[in-house]
Amino acid sequence: MTHSPLRFLAVLLGLAFCHALPVPLRAAPPAPGRLACVGDSITAGVGTFNGGIESYPSLLERMLPKPWEVRNFGVSGSTLLNQGDKPYQKERAFQEALTFKPEVVVIMLGTNDTKPQNWKFKDQFAADYRDLIGKFKALESHPAIFVCRPVPVPGQGNFGINEAGIVEIIPMADAVARGESAGVIDMHAAFEGRHDLLPDRVHPNSAGAELMARTVYKTLVGKEFAGNIPAVKKSRWNGLVQLEFIVRGRVCKLVVPEKAAPGSPWVWRAEFFGHEPQTDLALAAQGFHVAYMDVSNMYGAPKALDLMDAFYDHLRATYQLSAKTTLIGMSRGGLYSVNWASRHPDRTASLYLDAPVCDLRSWPGGKGKGKGSPGDWENAKKIYGLTEEQARVFDQNPLDNLKPLAGAKVPILSVCGEADTVVPYLENTAVLKERYEAMGGPIEVILKPGVDHHPHSLKDPAPIVKFILKSVGM
């Protein structure tokens, strides 16, 4: 793609013009309240490691004191233009933002509008912006509105998004803000000389999201944010406090009981956090923390176990949890749970396995009676560094790593569907039971007659809870 010298000169002149434009008078810092962050993928947090934790609204939520309440209503690919290829006003998030009844609204749209198929409707941009603002102003909460000048687009841009369009948008957005008595937040100027924070030439990375959060904070509070942004995001999970944070580049969760039991016992979900949570909730009621680290699609490989080691160390050092944990290995989570426990039997109080994968050849390999998963099989071989031939004789499955657990007498409970067609019982837990018992290891199996891979767990988790409580001496 080439650009004529005249077009290049026009962009440079446009940039000089937009920087020369005075920013419309900002409204006075608003009173703290419900804050709706409206926007596209940049607001949603695309470009950061995890938008749920590192998007600018998520960071802003941790920066602003109560009674501020921040919600992220960003929608990837959305346009301000109502005739664009993904109009924001037609997205469910827009209706949710209105229902939220915000008292402050920060709007950052326009980036996707610069795509050629959208920018052909640019004559409607100002009218559509006024229309969007009008719908928020009509709310009974009468929110203060802030319009963001879009983030710059370095070089030739990406995805059809371009700086020439951004340069045209800025004076339009400024004029709308003046007419609607809205404040202006200059994200474009905030990134001047910081194009390194836009690695794909559109989306700010995690450091860029922090820059945006600090820029919005300064506008809303009237001063710079002092110090470091808290690394832990607090939310609610089934009525309990949930902490979210990053360890070694991985998203982690820790659910905190209302009152921790003596010694701070905890269970560790290896996979599928929140699925069939009846056991987790019953244990939380008994004073257990519930922990999770996202190591999905790593199939219990050594690289995953190294990450899990770092997570364990972090929980012990930061939250002073018990030295021993009970791992919950649901389905493929069995790979992680048994392998990590075999690496650290001294850190394992017990194992609750639920329709667990105990042999990669059974699942995802599908080398027995199960149908397997071809895509997962290829991924598993890759992360373990195995060829097809090597995988067929692989001897580092959970079934091959039971000696350390048996030697430490780590108790195992496995709940399985007798008719499991995904992770066949006879190829997994049945073999686990036979081998573990032969080594002198304590194991109990609850077999559900006629049940396939789903549903997991038990409707009444009392037998599972009793097993775990006993394993920690409660």
C-alpha cells in the first residue's frame, strides 16, 4: 500500500492543525458515582494481557475510591456511526450501559469509524455522536459526559484503521463536546511520543492501558494519581469476595471465605473455575479459600507445573494459606492435579478428581474407546514436545506418576460417570484405582451408574466435602 506525497503532507498538516486546536473547556470534576466506560476494543482491553484485569476501566476501578463504581461497556469492532459495520448503539452493551444509569459517562469511539467502509458515512459522524450523547443525557441520572479524542494510529495503521481519519475525527468530536457541554479527554495527546505502547498500531498494551486510566483519573479527580495502581481486582463470586491478579503472566483468582477456618485451608481448581461449584461453595462456607490459575491448554505439562509452583508460592507468601492444599481435577484438570501433586506430595492434603483424564492417549488422543479431540491431541503433543510415535509410548502420564503420592499416603477421591464416552472410566480412573491401591495408596471411587462425562460432581456434594474436611483434619 502506497501513499502519495500530497496525501502524506495532508496528514502532517492535519496533525499540526488538530494539535493547534484548543481542547474544549472541560467540565468541573464530577461528583463520584456510577461511571460507564463506553467504547470499542480499546476500552474492552484488547491489546492487554487480560482485559478483565488490565483494561483501562478495570485499572480505573482500582484507582478511584468509593463511592465510585466503574463498569466496562467496551465492544470490540464497534463504531460510533450508526451506518457503520458494527454500530455501538445496536450492541447489547449499549442497552446495559443505559440500564446501569451512570452518573458519569466516558466515551471513546471513532477508531473503527476510520475504516474505509465506515468513513464513507463521515458526514453523519457529528450527528450520530450527538444522538449517542443525547440518549445518555436523557437518563434520569443526568450523567456528566466526557468525550475522548481517539488514541493515535502510528504509521500506516492496521485493520483498515488510519491516522488520517483520526485527524478528521478530532475537530468533529471537539465541536460535539462544545455543543453538548461535555468534557474532553485528550487520549491522542497522551500518547504523543509513546507509540511504543501501541505495538499493533491500534491497541494500547498493558502499559498503554495504564496511561489511559491515569489520563481519565486526572480528568475525573482533578489531580494526578499518586503511587502504583493496586495489582488486585476485587469483585464478587456467588456472594463472596473474589480477588483477581496476575502471576507469571497468568490470570489467577482467589475466592475468600467470609471467615477463614483455622490454618487457612484451601482448595485449588486446576481447570473449569466456576463449573458445578457446589463443592467449592460448601467448602467456602466451612472457611476454605478457593484458588484458580489459568493454565488452560497446557495439559499438565512441566511448563504448566512450573507456573503452578509460582502460584502456590505467591498464595503462601501473600495470603498465608495452608502449606497443604486439596486439588480439584475436573476432566482434563486431572492431568494438572495429579502431576502437580506427584511433584509435591508434601504440599498436597488430598486429591478430588472428577471424571479425570489420567492418560493423554485416552483423551485427547482417542487411542482407546473414547472419541478423543484431534485438535487438543496435536496441541498436547506440541507442548510436551512429542512426536506421534513418542506419544504412543509416553510414560509421564498421571497413571505413571503415582509412586510419590502413594508413598505419602495422599488420599484420593474420584467421582466418575460409569458410561463416560469422553474420558472412559475403564481407561482412566479404573486404572488409577488399581495401580494406586497396589502401591498402598488410599483411594475411594464414587461411580455414577449410567452417567456420561456430564454432569460433573454430585448434586449433593456432602460426600466430597466430608472427604476433603477429613483430609485436612476438620
